[in-house]
Amino acid sequence: MLLNSKGLALILAASIAVIIGASLLLIPELPAFVFWLVPVICFGASYILINVVLEFLFFKELRNIYEMFEKIRKNDLSTIKPKRTYGHSSLNQIQQEIYSYAHVKQSEIEELKQMAKFRRQFLADVSHELKTPIFAAQGFVHTLLDGAIDDMAIRMKFLKKAAKNLDGLDALVQDLLTVSHMEAGDITMQFEPTDICEVIYEIFDQLEERAAKKGIDLKLETQEPSKILVLADSQRIHQVFVNLISNAIKYSDENGQVVISLAINKLKLDVTVKDNGIGIPPEHLNRIFERFYRVDKSRSKAQGGTGLGLSIVKHIVEAHGSEVKVVSNVTEGSSFSFELDLFHSE
């Protein structure tokens, strides 16, 4: 600043002293020392008073505002903090407005940084997940083209393996599209009366062979009548149960049990999918619904799957106005639960 409180106070105090001294000339018969003593006293008192007032009520606040603008110019918004001030109310309001602006911008910057980090991680995960089935199928096909196609046994074996990897790639792409559409809000749920027991028994039939290979018993527990109607998107809620029950089978030990419990609670249906498998360590519980997140990457890869199942479950359940809750203990199993609205005919 070109002019500070001391400089302005000096100018104003000198002006007051000159005015007072000139005024004394109008008073006759004053002692000579009055003409220099009074202006000096007026100058000193005025300088101190004006300097203190200007410094604490204006210039200090102006410096704070100037520092804020400098930090904004340097994009150093995180260090801008509100200060207790005693200045003019207008200056205080300006300072608070600047702080509010900086706080909002800092939040936006942090959000953009987080989104950029998430986007980089997502691209890396997608590239990694796509690379595995593509390279595997590519290897089998090139082996056949290099001459192995003439051997009938090898040809069929490699073609089946290539087809399996391409089927996995197709499932991954379909799950990616589903998650992307859900996050973008492009998928509208078609809510209709749905017999949840019928949905669960259909999935039991669908996964019966997979469960039988590990000796796992699929069980539905409910004290209600065999027909329980909920208001849900039948296709999407079917997808939720397929993913949860498939995971329960996949991560359960042999000769285990997967139990789906249904309990009516007022206007809601409490749904729980419980297994007695390997469980999930506590440090992973808050991340298992992230896309491509795997608790045990080596074991998850061997077990198959796209790594998007729980993310899809989360989005579908939230679209039904509920939330997926998980309770798990290592070696004791996991329990996933959520609520659905019961259907009541008018």
C-alpha cells in the first residue's frame, strides 16, 4: 500500500496542528509560547489518536483482505482462515465474504482432485481387468493360427478356453455399462409388485449346481407366508440376489450354508444374506462396494467374477431407497442386509 496509517496520521495531525495554530492568531494578547506549545500538543495527541484508530479499524483489516487476495491469486486457498476482527463492519463483511468464497473454491478444488484421482484409478483398474481376458483369448487364437489348429483335441480345448475368456470379457463390459448407467442416472427403476420368495427360489435353481459342487446348502428362512410381495424392480432385485448369493457361495468353505432371511418389520421387509465362509477383514469393509475392489486379489481372480458385483448391488439397493449393510468376521462368515418396501394393495 502506498499510504499507511502512520503516513495518513502524520498528514492529518499536521493539518490539525496548523489549523489550531492559525486559530490562535485570532486570539489577542496570548503568550508567545502558546503559539508553539498548543500546536505541538495538538499534533502529538492527534497523531497518536488518528494512527491508532486508522491502524486497528481500517488498515489492519485492509491488510488482511489484501493477504487473502494474494493467497487466492496464488491458489493457496487452504491457508485462508477467518480472523477475529474489530474493524468497520463493512470491512468485516468483506473479509467474511472472501473467506466464504475461498472455502467454497477450496472444496471444489479438493473434489476435482479426488475425482481426478478416482478417474485415474478407474482407468487403471479397467485396463487391468480388460487386459487379462483379452491377452488370454489372444494367446489361444494365435497358438491355433501357428499350427495347433490341425490337432482336433488341442483345437477344441483352446477354442473353449478362448470362448470362456471372451464370455468373461463380455460379462465385464456388461457390468461396466450397468454401473456407468446407474451412476449417470440413465437407468429408471420399474417398480412393480414382486414376489420376493419366487425370485429367491428361481436363483436357488439357477445356482444349485454351483453350490452342490462345494456341498453348500442354500436355505430360505421366513416366518411369513410363502408369498411376500414387495414393491421393486423385479429384474434389478433379481440381479442383487444373484450377486450376493453367488459371492456367498464363492467365498464359503465346502459343506457350508448360505441362508437368506426375510422378516417383515412394519411396512418394510428386512432381507439378510448370510454365509459361514472366510469373512472380510475389518479394514476392507468400507471399501468392498468400490468398483473392482477385491479383498484378496489372488483368490478373487482364481474364483472369477468381474469385481463389479457389489458395486451394482449398492446402486440397485440405493435406487430402491435403502442401504446395504455388512457385518463380517474373519473365518466366521459375512452378512449382507437391506430393506425393501412391502407392497400393499389399495
